[in-house]
Amino acid sequence: MLLACWQPMQPLDEKDYLEIVIKQAAHEDIRRRLDQYGVFDKQLFPDLDGIAKWLKYRAFEINGTI
């Protein structure tokens, strides 16, 4: 889940947000396309968990090298 607000201290009404559900079958294709554009976990979430997810993806899930 990702939430981006321009007024984070204001309460949200149901009309103020849009929920987008991505089918499980599309996850891998979307992740590869985002990786091609340089958008990945370690960039979006620059903490230890984000870096670990990126490293796991690059080293083990796409059979590539770092």
C-alpha cells in the first residue's frame, strides 16, 4: 500500500483517494519494467529493508548479477 498526500495532516474522505488493485499475474512484468527505468525498492525505500528486497530481487529472482 502506498499513500501520497499533499496535505498529510488533513483527514481523508472516501472521495479523496483512489484505490488501484493490481492483479498478481502482472506483478513480475511491472517490477521488471520499473527496474528498467531505475525505479526499485532501494530507491523508493532507502532503509535496510528496501535495500535487502532490491538485492534479493537482483541476485536471486531475475537470475542476474549485481
